[in-house]
Amino acid sequence: MELAVFSAKPYDEDYLTSANEAHGHELVFLEARLDPDTATLASGKEAVSIFVNDIASRPVLETLAHHGTRLLALRSAGFNHVDLEAAADSGLTVVRVPEYSPYAVAEFTVGMMLALGRKYHRAQNRVREGNFSLEGLMGFDLHSRTVGIVGTGKIGLVLAAILRGFGCRVVAYDPYPSDEAVALGVTYMSLDGLLGASDIVTLHCPLTPETHHLINEGTLQLMKPGVVLINTSRGALIDTEAVIDALKEGRIGHLGLDVYEEESDLFFEDRSDTIIQDDVFSRLLTFPNALVTGHQAFFTHNAMVEIAETTMANISAFAAGRLSGNEISLEST
Ligand code: NAD
């Protein structure tokens, strides 16, 4: 099958080419992000593969379908960027990689907690400048802290297991509580209850209309003063401007973000020679108690192997007229 790979970085090319050895599809790698202006680059390609910041809106999907595309293969678990109704209307099958390495994201999240709590990033800068003072580097133990996990799916569960190992009390909110989490010693509570009880709040639910700006001015008021807030899920789960206000007032003690609601115009590119025009993002970078990374929590060798292999298996199943089990539609969500 012919596959156009949008937002293809050199590492995508390496991993997908290697995974494709067992499948023999014809791959065309495109650096461009999929959007209304670039959709025709996939003309004649039956399959198109996209990543998290590609735009799969109705006009884009209609253009793809019009030019012969029948399969949209996401190289991600999240699918909030795909208009599934438009995909169905255009006759496009959509497949994703539901699970690659929940460990990658869960471990990165713990790394953020530790880095913020113990100020690794600030200490590194100091030591490099010959400043060995400990003033301002006072941290806190993770042991005995209450961590609130919003969303105990694959990533949330791995995170809960790791945090139990640290001796944390783990509480959670999920509309579909998991027996596995309870067996790990996790206590389920309402979202409001979790926000009021947690020293650290970490988000691991998908972005949906229901979870959009889950963290907002109102829910921030419910949190403990000095709370640590971590988001390695999707940027629009939090209202960034409300979070900035809470940082300015000291209501948030530490903030860790791997995702940002307007990240699609910033992340995954080297912009070090350009002036960042997004003043909200720039303000975030000024806080000494905020750690911001560019959507890299998934980015491990293990995860990249899984993403590439599952993507190729999804495409082969479609080409053979089989279901891969990784199809998504409005009905399945
Ligand atoms: P998952 O589908 O296994 O789990 C999601 C959980 O969220 C489910 O248990 C679901 O019941 C729960 N949920 C749904 N609505 C909720 C709500 N309103 N409140 C609380 N919980 C709710 O997904 P996963 O593999 O654990 O991934 C979680 C999210 O992490 C993904 O949706 C994706 O956005 C994000 N992610 C980020 C990266 C990264 O690199 N930063 C990588 C992979 C995934």
C-alpha cells in the first residue's frame, strides 16, 4: 500500500522504515504538517499517517478522500485532533496506536515531579556557573504525599504503581474506576474531592469536550495552596491563563507541563532563532517554579518501536481487508 507520512522527522523515518521491512509498503515521508494547504501532497496515496499536531478537520479529510485516501493511520493514542464524524462521512477508516509504552509517559511524569520537587533543572544551571549554594533549592519528599491521578487508564495505572513504590498515598478520579488500581491501594473519589485532597495533581485523561479546561479558575480554587500541578496528557485540559494567574498568586506551588493548548504552532520544531509570538506561552517560561517540555513524554526508543510496528500492522490489516482492532469511530469512543 502507498502511505504518505506527514510531520515526518528523521526519527520517524528510521523507525517506520525499519518496521516496514516486514510489511513492504511504499512510504513517502513528508516534513509538512497535514493541514488544508498540504492535504493534496497525499494525492493518490491510499493511506496517510499523521501525528498529534496534524490537522484532521473536515475540509482536510474531505480533500484526502477526494484524492484517493481511504485510511488515516494515527501514530498516537490520542485522537482529539481528528474529526471522526467527518472521517465517517468521507468513508475514511481511522486507526491509532492505543498502547505503545505507558511506562514512557508515566516515568516522565514522575521525573517531572522529582525535578520540580528537588529543582534538578535549577541546580544543574547553578553548578555549571560554579554556584554551589543550596539557598532556594529546598525540596520535599514524595514519600507520604497525596497524589491525585485524574484518569486511571493505561498511563494512570502505571503511574499509580510507581508512586505506591515511593510511599505516596494515591487517590484517583475516573468515571470508570479500575479494580487494578484499587488492588494497588488507590482510593477513588470525586474530582472535587481529589482536587481538595491532593498535594500533587496529575492529569492522565483524554481531551474531550467534557474534559476541555478541566483545570480552570473554579477547579483551581478547590486545590490545596501550593499544589503541584502536572499535565503530560493534552494541553487543553487546562486553561493556561487561569493557571498563570494561580502561579502569580502563589496558589500553584509548582507546575510541570509537557503539553500546551496552543502547542501546534510551536512544538516539534527548532525555533531558537525566531521570536516566540505566543505571549501566554512566553509568560509560562518566566516562572522559576514551572518546568515546561515540548511534548516529549512519549519519546523513548521502546515507544517509537511500538508506534512504528503497530502503525505498519494497522496498515497491513487494512490492506488485507481485516480489522486490526485499533479502528476508532464515533461509535467506539
Ligand atoms: P487510556 O484511554 O488508557 O486512559 C484514559 C483514562 O481516562 C480512562 O481510564 C478513562 O476512563 C479516563 N477518563 C475519561 N474521561 C475522563 C474524565 N472526564 N475524567 C477523568 N478520567 C477520565 O489512555 P492512556 O493511554 O492512559 O493515555 C492518557 C492520555 O495521555 C491520552 O489521552 C493522551 O492524551 C495522553 N498522552 C500523552 C503523551 C505525551 O507524550 N505527552 C503520550 C501518550 C498519551
